[in-house]
Amino acid sequence: MNRTIGLLGGGQLGQMLCEAANPLGIKVVILDAENSPAKQVNAKAEHIAGSFVDSEKIRELARQVDVLTVEIEHVDTHVLEVIAEMGIEVTKKDGSKYYKKVEVQPSWRTIRTIQDKFIQKDHLLQHGIQVAYSTPATENTIAELQRIGKDLGYPFMLKARKDAYDGRGNFPVMSPPDIKKALEVLNGRELYAEKWAHFKMELAVMVVKTEDAQTTDSSSTISYPTVETIHEDSVCKIVYLPPRTIPKKIQQQAQALARKAVGSLWGKGVFGVELFLLDDGKLVVNEIAPRPHNSGHYTIEACPTMSQYKSQILSILGIMPPFPNNTIPAVVPSAIMLNILGGASKTSHDEVIRQSIAIPSAALHMYGKESKPGRKIGHITVVAPTLHEAETLISPLITLIGNIRA
Ligand code: ATP
Ligand code: MG
Ligand code: MG
């Protein structure tokens, strides 16, 4: 129980992880910039100021902790591999050296597979999990993208293979004239393209993995409920628990598929699985995050004794309790999560804060981040006896946030 967690990245996911770790008496040491959101809620002298892609800083963190984990997948996995396989060299006061064992959870192999979206898709396909048909761009030229356009048809989604988040790395190519702009926007990045997924709904499922090995045995994965997610310009905007219009059976199929996908990976932890429910009724995986996820914020209020953040802590420490039917139930019938994105000015969202506080069943989470246009700076979760009531409560806030959009 008294093992210390080292966290690569100190953004809002790390902040909410620390908020879950504090009451458990579990220490989290963070590697990220000074005053990052996670550091703001977790005063520790040991925190390291620096970047989670800096191998020396990652080693420095490893020396102080027992388990390393991530709140972002865009980290240096080579140093994580060495640490996981060999341990970390520590110098004692007398000058002698020894190798200290440090776990990396989830495995560096999982983080490396996921951080390149094309490799991730290939991995999923090889494990029998359907994804949108994808093809790599061999070079960033108009001719190559025209070739891809002929292969996939239009529209197609051009994506950066690495360092993508919140749609920063996606460009929808609606027709051949868009290709030039797409190459300008994604300039210099390694690219691949996905066939356009015609979906009727986007779904997401948080899954906890409790064993190190890859598994097809469903006893070592635990799933949260299926939620519906709404994205605008490739950025998550709203999450509905339960999904608004789909039958229970599809929700269960989504949970089963998400558990299968996470079972194909290595190591322990919490994973966010994004899915498309296609027009023809088929479910395919969009992508997996090897960490807590925006679509799982609702668990703080809907699963208050086992949020996705608490699950991450307990699973990486190997102390996750069992759950009947390997599912973590929501204790409220419905919830809606709404992201707050920065508006045109630094104070554009002040009214959103004021109105959220005035709703007794709304939980406001501001991340302590400087507001910038389009940046995720907070979220609100409303809980209610019915989805209809939750919608009524949140709808003025959706309008307000829509109005401040930069
Ligand atoms: P995240 O913040 O979730 O990590 P990301 O930058 O990794 O986002 P994706 O998840 O790849 O981006 O895509 C973001 C959104 O763009 C999806 O949720 C979906 O709405 C849309 N999208 C992605 N791929 C496709 C596709 N092949 N066809 C149609 N829409 C797509
Ligand atoms: Mg992503
Ligand atoms: Mg995504």
C-alpha cells in the first residue's frame, strides 16, 4: 500500500488522479512543468520540473518511486523499456550503486503500440478487432494523397500517426482540392489515412486491466458502462450516460468489444476505448487511450467509490478489488458531462462557472489551466434521475459554451 507512484504528465487527468490518490494516502510524484494542474493539488517536494519526453528526467523520477504510470501516451517509451526490464541505477550515500526495481504500468510495450495510431490499428486488426480501414502515407505529397483518395474514396480522414490529441493531428479531406491544405496543416508529421467511418453514434467504454499478460480471459478486465460521446471538430464535447437512443444489447456488445481490445494489450491500468457504431449496426474501435480518458470523467460522480482515477491507482498497484460480472456499475441512473473549452478571451467562461455553481446537481471541475481559445480548461458533470432531466439541466450551459466558442 505504501508504494509511491511516479506520474509522467501533470495535466487535468493527472490532477484528477491526484485527487483520487490523496484520500487513499497514496503518494504521487509528478514529472511535468512547474505549477502544472496535477502539481497544484498535490504539494510534494519531490516533484520534478521538466518534460515527460526527457529521458534523464524520467530516470530521475524513476529513482524516487515504485511504479511509473502515465496520464499521456506521448512519452519516451525507450527509457521506460530500459527501466522496466533492468531497473534504475541508484547511488547510495556511501557512493555504492544498485539497481532498484521499478514497474511501468501499463507496459511500455502497450504505450509504444498505442502512441503510433497506425501501429495501434494494425495491432487491433491482428487481434481480431475491427477498426476503420487505414493506410500509411509513404510520403507527404499531393500525388501520394491523391493515390490514397482513389483507394479510400472521399471523404477520408488524414491523421498524424503520433502526438495526436483533441483532433490536433486530424484533417478531414472532403475532396481532392482539400489535399493541399491538409498537407500544410499536418506539415512535417508522419501521416496515415483512414476510410471515413459513417457512424450513427460514437460510444466509449472505460476498461480496467488487472493482469500483466495479454489476455482473452475476460476475468482480468473490468468495464465501466457504455457512454455516448459527441465530438465537434474532432474534440470531445459532451458525454451521455447512458447513450441516448441505443438498446442495452448494443451497450453490452460495446463493453465486450472494449474488454477484448484492452485484453490484447500488456500491463495493468485503466484504458479508454473509443468506438464507432456504424450506420449498418457494426461496432468498430476508433482508438484506445492507455490511461484515464475524457469520456470517463463522469465516473467521479456516477461511480463515486470507484472512479476511473481510483481504478488506475488500484490496478497499477495490483490491488483492484473484484466486481460482480466484471463491471463497475454507475450509482446514478444518468449523467451528462460537458467540456469547457477556452473562449476568445481569458474570461469568456466566467458565466459558465457562475451558472454551473447555481445548479445543485452539477459538479464543476476547473483544471487551473490558463484559458486559451479551444483549450480544455474544465468540465461539468450533471447527474439526474433521468437523462431527460439531466438534459434539461445542462442545456443552457451547452448553449452558453457554444456562444463563447472562439
Ligand atoms: P482524442 O482527444 O480522442 O485522443 P484524437 O486527436 O486522437 O482525439 P481521434 O480520436 O482519432 O482524434 O478522432 C477524433 C474524432 O474525429 C473522432 O472521435 C470522430 O468524431 C472523428 N473521426 C476520427 N476518425 C474518423 C473516421 N475515420 N471517420 C469519421 N470520423 C472520424
Ligand atoms: Mg487520441
Ligand atoms: Mg479520440
